[in-house]
Amino acid sequence: MYRAVIVYDSRKGHTESVARGIEQGLRDGGVEVTLKKATGATLNDLKDADAVVLGSPTYHGEMMASLRTLLFEMEKADLRGRVGAAFGSYGWSGEAVPRMSETMKHVFGMNVVEPGLNVLERQGDPNSAREFGRKIAQSAQERRR
Ligand SMILES: Cc1cc2nc3c(=O)[nH]c(=O)nc-3n(C[C@H](O)[C@H](O)[C@H](O)COP(=O)(O)O)c2cc1C
């Protein structure tokens, strides 16, 4: 069984609802999923995951501090070749998603599903998150073959 962990933060619930859609899509694709708030997440939560999926809204042009902290922690793990993906909700500029994708790709050498899913606040198509989850599931399965 393939495993994925979704680690996200959200102040007002928009990114959280995207996380739940991605969780559904991963399950549709036959992947076992754990959903975690970034504030309580540790490297231990990532250790058995074939795919690591990070979610953050953009505030003041940045990802939330909890995701920045986790990305610093992730330097200590060997994530090379594992599947990574990023998502988040935004209002107008949406920097968090590309920043998380770039770090997973360039710093950790992960196999990143691009582009990440950047959902404009209140205009997100509920099916897009589920589809993104299915796409990540497919990448995790292809990587293990
Ligand atoms: C104080 C504040 C700062 C924000 N800064 C940005 C920003 O720099 N760029 C952007 O695209 N959206 C910005 N937003 C909009 C949020 O990203 C948007 O409301 C998002 O849906 C929040 O997601 P959440 O419900 O998961 O917290 C800001 C919102 C607030 C309240």
C-alpha cells in the first residue's frame, strides 16, 4: 500500500478544505493518507510516506511560519526521490505554493508534482483538489514501479 502524508496549516479554513479534497483524491487512487496540522507535525510523520504533500495559504507574501519551520526540519531527513506536492489558498499573489514546491525540488531533490495547486480564495473548483490528489497518487505509484 502506498502512503501519503498531508501536512498543512490554515487560519480561516480555506487551505484546510483543499487539504480534505486532496485527501479524497489520494484515497480514490488507492493511497493510505494521514492528514496533519503543521503545528503538531514532526519528521516522524513523514518517515514512511511515499508522498509528502504540503499546504499553506499565502500571508504577507509568504507561507505560514509552521510550514517554514517544517521545511527547515525536513533538511534532516533523506527525502531524495520521494514524491512531493504543494497546495494552498491565496487572495491575489499566492507565493506560498511555488516556494514550497521549489524547496522540495531544489533542496531535497524530491520528485515534485508540478504545478502545485494554488486555489484562489472562494473561487476554487471543489473537484480540482480531488483531481490533484489523484495525480499525486499516480506519481507515487509510478515512482515505486
Ligand atoms: C493579513 C492578510 C494578509 C494576506 N496576504 C496575502 C498575500 O500576501 N498574498 C495573497 O495572495 N493572499 C494574501 N492573503 C489572502 C489569504 O491568502 C486568503 O485569505 C487565503 O484564502 C487564506 O487561507 P486560509 O483560510 O487557509 O488561512 C492575506 C490575507 C490576510 C488576512
